[in-house]
Amino acid sequence: MDAQSRGRAEHIDPADQWVLNPDTGEYELRLTPSAPQSTPVPGPRGASRAGSRGRGRAPRASGSAPPAAPDREVPAPRRRRAAPEEPPPGRRGRRRPAQKKSKGKKALLWTGGTMAFVVLAACTAGYLYLEHLNGNIKSVADDGASTGGFQKDRAINILLIGTDKRTGAGNEGYGDAGSAGHADTTILLHVSKDRSNATALSIPRDLIVDVPDCPTTQEDGTKKIIPGSTGVRFNTSLGQDGRTPSCTMRTVTELTGVTPDNFMVADFNAVKTLTSAVGGVEVCLAKAIDDPDSHLKLPAGKHTVEGEQALAFVRTRHSVGLGGDLSRIEIQQQFLSALMRKLKSNDTLTSPSKMVKLAEAATEALTVDSKLDDIGKLKDLGLELGKLNTKNLTFTTVPVVDNPAEKVPVTVVLKEGPAQQVFDMIQSDVSFTEVKKKESEKEKKEKAAVAARLEGEKADPSEVRVRVMNGGAAAGSAQEELQYLQTRAGVTKSENAGNADTELARTTLEYAPDQADQARALAEILGLSGAAMKPGESVTNAQGLPTMTLTLGKDFKGPGIKLDAAPGKTPEGVQKSTADKVECAK
């Protein structure tokens, strides 16, 4: 019997049993006296004691209620007031009034969204409901493509995949008939190490990429390497030739340089069930839409959509923007922003009915990787995501241009410079929005001193004397950069000094105080930040002249490419939006 059938057999809807205790600020599970009842569902402690007493007995099926004793009526649970604490001598009769928990602080526990609730609710509801939700979760192997799972003390990268597979009733009109489930919508969600900001990077399904060879676990448990493909659509990284989500994960790593910690996969039903669970999501249209392909028909203005209508909203593309996949990505980002706002609203957080339905919908609608396959792990992830402020959650898209190889553009290719900048910002854990943090006086002074390194007179490039070393860049980079400096940038007094003794993550320029004007000139040519400039000592070259040292780090992307392209600011022309703002689809 599946979990859904068991729920019907018990005739108990957990959402109807939750009551908010105004004295404690906690939700309590109370079974009404009029309802047919079995033994009350134990909390975590009760479950432990029951397990101790029941050793040697056959285990009950997960999610089923414990049997009542024969010919014995089980009384309804009653509220009991805890015995007052005995006051210390000399203070008898004086008691401090009980302090109510702050509802604002209480609400913060729930802001992790769907997944944070799953375990918090289950632990309060009882062991059996926890097991029931565990039974909802579907997982597939990550095949070694991940980092091994997210960690609380590091930045988090979650790959979210929406497939076009027609599963479930009512989905016949969507997606491609007979599709194995391609990566129709893909978002790389990066959450900063300090949890102050996050970036949701959409990857166009029609982006031309190289899909690497993919070791894949088959349904029968055997391993198989699925050969890679060159110059194909990104969406074929899933479903095509039996590829699993782990292959999409490897493709994203190859594309962005970021290895995801975990993945989550959702089909059409996820949109329908999640929006219905929260009572609909408010969206906005700048103009009326009548799209026969997605079945969306709405006038201009704000609307609350759920179920089939919500799915139609995220599937529409011919009636928005330029009518292509990039336009659909924008409307999906607007929808996800609205969903985030609804999940974090008091209307959702203070409704036990909605929270239970949300837990059910989320665990039934998602497929996760094998490193994220139980309620405890999902709860921990949810709590980490819950620390985010929606104003610092940025939605953006991989910068692309029409494929120049096609007369009639159908696919897109990377816009190399800006795309690499975006990837570098995520790799370097740099926020796409300004996050205001309190700085100490010492930090302010240090920041001002670093910025001051770029201010002042600059020497003529012909007067800049520098030696170039390779400290972590690709082989041959020092010679390539030397040629660029001498032939393109006018830095003729430069030389190749070979490999550095240690590898560096960031390119640095070391110089003596009397070479500051030369350092500023070279920093402008290379796009170095003040942090990359290291006041110190010069070295003496073969001619006995003082020379600066430029050490190319792992962030070096090639001769002539500005190094400030990596951590700093969002590239010009890259469209972005934040989850706290309401935007109308155009």
C-alpha cells in the first residue's frame, strides 16, 4: 500500500490536527475527541520509549498508526498544565510570569521554505509522520559528480532541474510527447558562505555545450559510461541516451567551473502541487496573454495562479518578450521570486494547514540525489536557505548570443567575456547585489588603504619595468602575457621569469614604494584591483635594475583579458532581478 493509500485508510489529515498554542508560540498536534482514534502519535521522546518497550516485536509499516489495545477505548489527549517550579527558600510565592516566545523569531525558523518545514513539522507531529514524509522522497545516484553534499560552513551550490517529461494526470498537453525528460529548465543556485546573499543562475536549454562522458548507475544497479557529445543543446544532458541528472551536473561543472553539491529534479506536477499547497502565487502581467500552446489566457494586471494555471504561466513563451526560450526564462524567474515571497509570508508561515500540505507536496514532487535522500538532510538544507533575505537573492541568466553558425538562429552560444565574468563571480563567492555589512573602524581604514593604491600619477607604459611569472595559470601563460605586454600594451621593459615557487589563486603585483606610479600604470592595463597590488620590495633584473614582479594566478584567463573581470561587479548588459521586487511580465 503506498503512502497516499495509507493516509486515506487512517482517516487522519495531519493538517487538521494542528493548533497554535498562544502561550508558547508552538504548534501542537491535538486529535479531536469526536474522531475515531488510535493511540496518540508519539513525539520523538515517545517514539524512543515505544521502541524500547517494543523490542522483539515485528516492526509496523512506516506511516501506519500503532494498534490500540483490544476492548479498550483510548481517551482523547487532554491539556495538562506543568507543575510549578518550587521557588527557592525566602522567595516562596513569587513566580516570574512565563515569557512568550517572539513570534518574529519563531517565524524565522520557517523561512527555509518547503524543505525546512519538513522535519520541523515532523518532529513536532511525531515519529510516524516523519517516516511517512521519508517514504515520499525519491532519489537517484549522483555517480560521483557532486562535491559529496553541501556543508554548513561552506558556500552551497544546488542544481535545480525542471524536466519536460509528461508524468502525472493532466500533463498530456505540455512538453514533448514521448520525452525521456530533458533538462528543460535548469538553475544553478549559489548561496554565499556567510548566507548573506544568493545567486540563481538560469542556463538556457538551447545553449550549445559539450556534454562529457557520464558514468551512470542504471536502474538495475549496474554502472555504465554514457559517451559524451560535442556541440549539442544543453537540455540533452538529461534523458538523452539514458543520461541521468548526474550527467547534467557534470555538464554544468564543465560549463561554469562550479561543481554542484546536490541536485533536485522536478516535473510539471511540482509547479501544480506546490502552488496549490500555498493557496496560489501572485504574478503580474504588463499585457494580456492568450497563448494556445501553454493554455494561458489572462488579462493584464495582477493575478493569483495555482495548479494548472500556474504551470501554464511558467510554460508560456510565445506571448512574452521575443517569444523564445530566453523570454520564458525571465517569466520563470519572476514566478520563482513570487513563490519565494509567498513561502516567506506570514500567511504561509502561520498556517499549519498550508505548512503540512507544503511538506507533502515538496517531498512527493521532487527527486533528489543520493546525498540528500532523507528528511534530516533536507531540513538542514532548508534551514541554511532560510537565512537568506529575498532582497539579496539575485536571478540572472548565463550571457549568450545567437549561434552565428545558423542562418535562422535557433540555438545560442556563450557570450564569452561576460559569461566568464559571471562564472568567476560565483566561483569566488561574490554577490550580484550590494550587501551592506557593518565594518569596524579598522576594516574601514584597511579598505580605504587598499583603494588608495590605485590613486595617483601613472607612469608611461614604456617606463614600466616588470618580470612575469606563472603562479598557477595554464602552462605557457607567462610567455603569452609577456608578448601581449610588449606588442600590444607598450610595456617593452618586461621579461619572462618562469614559474613561481608557489601557486596563487589570484594574480598579484609586488612593487617597491618608489615604483607605485609604474604599478598603477600596469594595474590599469591588466585590470588589477587594489587588493591585487602588494606593496613590498622590488627585485634586481639581469641588468641590475629594480623590477616589479607580476605573478599570474589561477584567475588568469588569457593575454589581454582584464583581471577585474573576476570578483568585482556584474558585467554590463547582464540582466538581473531580485526576489523581493514585483515585476510584470512584458
